[in-house]
Amino acid sequence: MNRALRRDYLAALKLDAWRLRGDSIRTAAEADAPDALDAPDAPDAASLAAIQPTADPVPDAERAPPAARVPAAVSVAVPVADGGREAGADWAEVRARVAACTRCTLSSTRTQTVFGVGSLQAQWLIVGEAPGAEEDRQGEPFVGRAGQLLNSMLRAIGLSREQVFIANVLKCRPPGNRDPTATEAAECLPYLQQQIALLKPKIMLAVGRIAAQNLLRTDVTLGRLRQQVHHFGVSKVPLIATYHPAYLLRTPADKRKAWEDLKFAREVCARV
Ligand code: URA
């Protein structure tokens, strides 16, 4: 297929940010480099068109028996209950509790709470850190530039934003986008636990150090947490940690590692 036609296909598919080239993911700007779409290992439009939940952009040559590539599960002790799924608590009730929450001081500075968004049947739960300024304004997680990159990361493993559920460790924006305090995270965690109890995800993807460390109750670096299967809560949901899209926007060289993490998470999900 010639390059112009392939471009048209990509545009029609809105595959405009991350594109697969071998086992790496490139930004639109990087993909516009002269060799990008004509590289021998670039997927053709047909395989990109096949990016959907069952699609698999991993080249066959890269396949090995999962056991050879997926490290043994590592359980990090997370001594928390599943959020006290109060009898009969349903999505509407949890949403109302979050909207009315005054458990910490962030309730006095927020514009609104950011409950989370996505499919209530989702198999994947994506967990970020906390709402930023735009999320606080719109009431939806990951709506800024980082959100666009997150959408592209999901697309690269065949998932749409609408198919997953996206939430944060904190439901309210910390002023000035500072890191969440331990108290804020502890006060807010039960809401995420209630969401998990309702959603029953097959897999959790913690994006960024803050999310991973808070969910796993550890101060181990993200570099050491990634590429391992952790488990969250009493229901032991498999949890994979990867880089935050905002970090990847600042450090595009680490997109390759993020791509490894996404493929790893997809493999783990397929085995659950
Ligand atoms: N960063 C996050 O961690 N969460 C958001 O919702 C937005 C940006």
C-alpha cells in the first residue's frame, strides 16, 4: 500500500498519535519522520485497522511462550479491605457519596469531584493520580494533553476510552497540582475500593509513580514496580504499573518502556 493511501487510512482511523513500529510506539511527530510509515516492520493499514479489543499488534516474531516472558506474579501486600462494599451500595450511591465528600480539605478548594468515567462493564481499570485543573473544571479524568496520550496508549493495545474505566487515587484536585498527601490518599481510597468492588475489573493499570505507590502502599520506585504483576486489595486484582502519560509527554524516550508495560499488561489480562 502506498504511503499516501496508508496515511488516509490512518487519518480515517484517527490513529494520529501513537503508531506501532515494530515494538515501539511513536508520536505523530515522530511517525512523520521520513522512514516511519515505510519501515519494513511498520504495520500496514489492515493490521492497524484491526486494532480493536481482540486485535494484537504484537509481531509474531516477538512472541514467546508467555511463561518465558511474563515474570512470576509478585504479590505486594496491600492490607486493605475492598472498601467496605456497604450492603446495596451501587454506582449511583457511590457517586453521590463522592460528590458530597468532605473527608479532607480538598473539598474546600475543588470545583467539583472527579468520580471517574467509562464502561461499568470494563475489564480494565486505569488509575491515575488526581485531577488536574482541566479535570477539576470538566469533572472528568484525563481530559487534557495527558488524557489524549492515555487514549492513544489504550488504542495501541486495542482498547477505546469508552471500553475501560478511568479513575484516580484522589477524586479532588490538589491545589497547584501538588502531590497528594498520605492523609488525602487514605481518606479517598475507600471510594476507589468501592468502585473496584462494583466494577470487578480483570486488571488494573496504575499510571504513574504516585498512583502505583499509593495503590501498592510502597515507596519502591516506579522503575522497580513496572514489569511485575502486583495484586490489589482482598480481591487481588492483578495490577500493572507504568509511566504516567504526562511524564511520557516530557520524556518521550520512555515511551518504548511504556509500550513494553502495555503489552505486558495485555498478556497478563489475557491469562486472568
Ligand atoms: N493526571 C492524572 O493523574 N489524572 C487525571 O485525571 C489527569 C491528569
